[in-house]
Amino acid sequence: MKKTFFKYRLFAFLNLILQFVCLCSFAQQIHIIPKPVAVEQRVGSFYINSKTQIFSGTTSALANTDFLKTYVKALTGINLKSIQTAAIARNGIYLLIDPAKVKHAEGYELEVSAAGVKITAADGSGLFYGLQSLIQIIHQSKAGQLSVPACKIIDYPEFSYRGMHLDVSRNMFSTATIKKWLDVLAFYKINTFHWHLTDDQGWRMEIKKYPELQRTAAWRNETLIGHKRTEPHLFDGQRYGGYYSQEDVKEIVTYAMARKITVIPEIEMPGHALAALTAYPELGCTGGPYQVATYWGVFDDVFCAGNDKTFAFIADVLDEVINLFPGKYIHIGGDECPKIRWKVCPKCQKRIKDENLKDEHELQSYFIQRVEKHVELKGRKIIGWDEILEGGISPGATVMSWRGEEGGIAAAKLKHNVIMTPEKYVYFDYYQSQNKSEQVAAGGFTPLSKVYHYNPLPAALNTEDQRYILGVQANVWSEYLPDAEKAEHMIFPRIIALAEVAWSKNERKNYRDFLNRLSSHERFLKQFNYAKSNTDITGSTNLQHLQYELKTDLPDATIRYTLDGTYPNIMSAVYNSPFAITDLVNLKAASFSKGIQKGNVFEQYFTQSLATGKTVSIKNLPTGSYAIDKQRLVNGIAGTYLYNTSEWLGFSGNNFEAVVDLGTAKQVKEIGIGILKYHWQKMWAPEKLTFEVSEDGQNYQQVYKQTEFPVEGINRFKQKINPVNARYVRIIAVNKGIIPKGEYGAGGNAWLMVDEIIVN
């Protein structure tokens, strides 16, 4: 490694973190993120001046001195001297690697007194992380004097794997941008960068043996505009693409290694292969022609598992990949692989017969295990998404559990290593705010607090099996992140919360304390388009007491509100206790701190009807992510088109049948409900929707029937009927059942989505 290149990398990193120190001039406080194992603040400070020297006990420790020297010089202009010696001198910063004293891998001890600073680490990574903590507590006075508060810090990570994934297939990011983000990962002690390099929408890594991957697979004809749920689909008409040369890859890997970050490449297989098949159609079951995908989703065309040319291609590709990435792991995907082509492909069916496989699921297991053998011959291990469990897991495979925790739990019980990355908690392409101004996202709702409170150790595992949980990873899928600015809005500050989840013990975490420490990092974050949604108010329904509650995570904030539709200000009423749902129509609220509004105005509209707050019974329970309490059907709040506010109940393949008990017989003139229809989200309108009424709960009279649902989105029905006395209102919606051939998700269960029931 050339010295000049090393200094260039240092300068880029230091330029980023220098802005952190400047904010710290206001107080001698210790606001380290992620939270250390133990912090003891002592009396006094150590002052860094022109006479301060850096002492390193070993040659490996000496390697870190350039970093610290360049940093101090940038702040003060002082050139610190560095000396390799075992002696400890006054007015010095002493760096030592001593695994006999610090026994936890990547761990360190940081001691500061008036006489000097001493960082003792278990290894080079621990020393690097000790320096990151030191930087976070250096203070600079208005006169430029650097000081460090006296303290003793003992620290080591809870998990060995602390990662962030980045998808560059859907949208690419420059090497300069990736380096900038790597600097932040290192600063917060994240040690793994999972680089998702191939998918249906583009192949992003140069493979010299297969030039068509660069010429053809790296480019798509156009790109979807807006969200995929919206029909008709609109496209921008602009050719999009590119790839990272092998020199680019080497540059990123080297840059990451200098920051103690391992880069794990992902080459998707056997599914998500449409880009590769476009370049080499003979590797697919039909022979093509294929086209690089221009929109998002899962596609039926995958690598042919019965074709030996497929495995020769994959082996060649992986050989070049392995030569560029020195880390232990190679990620081979394994997720979302439809079996439709395999079921009718003569070669795949012959493979099933020849290998005595039971079905296409075992064929996928055969595929993964065959690739794994090649990877292991090269001295590496594979990682795969949790679908690699289907049909039998490969012997040495590590599982990334993304569809929930179930895959990780199953793999750990089988004594396989696991990385937890459940989409409901750590997918950063999900919305982090329910404010109307929030940028387009894939769906879901994963605010900062939800990320922070995640515990990667499932309670379903005993202590022995929990040892197989290596760590946790945030995933940044880029379908709706066309540029770095939008990506940063989704990554920051959620990745900082993830860093604390990965490093700090769960029992030591405290969200309010984290937010307090995070506020002292705000000037550092201002270099990015970071989200400020943690200052937003959230609302929730207490179904048991029929109350609506407001909450803000902002420390020392006051919530002020209005009920007349006007926007709150510093003179508005102060929120002290929950509202009765039946009293609400138009609620607006905002957080105020020191007389200044923080975050966006929270707005919630309520629809009052005879059904509000009444008892509901349903025949079939909702499922999956939409397994919502049935009483939400009558809480006065309608679902939104984003379906991420926990107001939509979802039924996979099953009918919806609900009865609302009004308590006593009342004259009913109007009945309503909402139906959500998004074919590209597998959400289908019912075959038939009927409204029925009854006085005794036994004999029902149909008062309305609907079979037309024209809107791609929310179909909201409020049907006037001839006045009738009724105590019970029954609504039945017949599920579409199986998604028709030619539609997205064909052959699978249709989702039937319903929300607020209205009775007037």
C-alpha cells in the first residue's frame, strides 16, 4: 500500500469526523455511540498540546499513529511525534495491543487522566475502535485548545457481525459516496459492508471472462417512475446502467479494510438473475430472449438448474469475485426463486430424477450445495438468505434471516450460524415517518425507535442456540433511492441506532439516553441528508379503553394540540392524557422544546359512526404483517394508501366476515368499509362484497351487494340504504383466492385488505 494513498484515505476520513469535534465545544460530556460496556467519568482533563507525544507499544499499534497525528494536526496545526516504546511518559497518548489484559476480540480499554491517555486493545480492530471513542470525547475550546475528560472506559462488542447492506443493482452509487458512507460505518464501529452487486435490474461488477455482463447485463432500457403498486406503470424512457470495474472494487475493498470493515459481495442465484440471462440467455430454462428488468419485483425466469453450463458460468464468476474480496464470506443470494420454469423445464426435471430429488425445493438445495462446494474449495464460506433452508440447508452455510426471525431460529437450532436482518425491524427502504411529506419508500413502517429496540437474540432460542447468532445487519434496498441524497435520508440516523443494537448489550440500551447522545452528534450528521423523524409525534389507539394516545421521543419536549383543524402553536393546549376516541374529529399536534416547534405537525382525522368503539367479531383471523386487532375496524381511523399505519386487516386466501354489535337496535341508513386493491402488492379486490343487517344476530337481511372495484388503490364504499332497525351489521367479502396466471404473484394466495367499518 502506497503511503500517499494511505494519507489520502486518512484525509477523507478526518475531513468527515472533524466536523463532529467542533460541536463538542459546549461541554465536557461523554456521549459515545455505540454505548460502551462501562464508563467511569473522573475529575479533570487531559490537554493535548505541542509537547504531547504518541507512544505505541508494538509495530501493529504504531500503524494507527498516522491517523491520530493527521487528525490532531487538522484541528490545531500541531505535529505530534510518534515513538515506539514500552515506556509510558507523561503528557502522552499511549497505544498498546495486549490480548492478555483485554480478552474480548475487538475490545479496548480507554483511560484518561491529567497525565495522559492510554488505549489498550485486544487487537488492531480494538485499538481502532478505541480511537473512534477517543475522537468522540475530544473537546475543543473557542481558543482551539483540545482536551479530553478524565475517564475510564471498558468496551467490547456484543456481536462479532455488525453490518450494513447496500443494493447497487436497482440504483448505483459512486465509489466516492460509498467511501463516505464507509467512513460513517467505521466511526460507529460497524465492521461489515454487504455489497449487493447483481439482480434482475442490473449486473454491477466487471467479470472479465464474460464481457456481455458489462455490455448488456449492466444496462436496462428504462426505469419505473413512482411506486410499483400504482397502475398503469409509467417509465422514464431513459437507458440506465453502469458497473464497478475490478479496479473500483479493489479500491473499495482496500478503503474498507483500512477502517476494519470486511466487504461481503453478493452474487444473486438461482433467482434474481434476469440481467445475467439477458446477456447469456442459454443459461435460462427457456433460452430467452430476456430483458433486464425495468421495474421492481420477483420474476419467473431464473438460472436453469439442469444445465451444467449454468454451474460453469457461476464457478467462473465466483472465481473472479473471490480473487477480489479477501473476506471469509461470499453471499450467493438464494432468495425469492420461483419454481415455475423449473417445473416444466426438461433439463431441470431430468436433474431432479438423476439426483433422486423429491421436488423443485430440493432442486434449489442441490443448486446451493453445488455452488457451496466450489466456494469451499476456494477456502471460503457461503451466506444465503433464509430461503436456502428450503429443501435442506447446505452443511456449512450461514443464514441471513430476512423474512422474520423464524428462519434464523430454525437455522440456529440446526447449529448453523445466523445473521439477523428481519425486514420489519432493519429494512431501511421502509418508511421511517408517517408524515405526508415523507419521500416514497417500499412500504412498511420502521421508525428510529423500532430499529433501536430490536434485540437480535430471539427469546425462542435457549442460551446454547443463541451462540449461533453472529450479529445483525441493516438492509438498504435501492428501488426508491435514485440518488445519494434520498439514500442518506433513509440510512441516517437509523444506521446509528443499528450500530448500538449490534455493539451494546440489550439490557444496557435506553432509547431516551440514546437520543440524548445522538443530539450531540447532530452537527456531524448535518453533512448528510439525514432524517429528523425522531422528533415527530406518533399516535396510537388504546382499544381496551377506547382512547387515543400521543407520544414524542424527543427528550424534554411538550406536546401541544388543537381539535378544530387549526395548526398548533406555542399557545395551544398542552397534551397531558389520552383522548376519548368518541370525542375526536380533527386532531393536530406538534412537539415544542424551549418554545420552538420540533419536527412535523402530526395530523389524524377521525370518522365517528354508530360502529365506533363497538364490539366486532370476525370469522377468519387476519394474517402476516396485517394480523391486526379486529377492534381497529371500529376505532374511527381509516387506513391510508401506504398501508403502514396498522389500520388495514389482511386475509391471505381467506374470506372476510365481520359482525358489528351496535349494543341495541338502532335505525341504520348507511353502511361503509374500505377495500385496498394493489395487484402489484398481491392485494386483490373481493369477488363480491355484501352488507347485511339483523335485529337478533341470527336472521340477516342483505341490503347491499357490490362486485365492481374500479380504483387501483383505496375503494371506499359508504352506501345509503333504506332505513332499517338493526343491532347487528354483517359485512362479507369473498377473497379472490388464487392470483390468476399472468399477474404478479400468479399461483399464490391473494390478499384481501379491509379497514374502517362505518354505520350511520
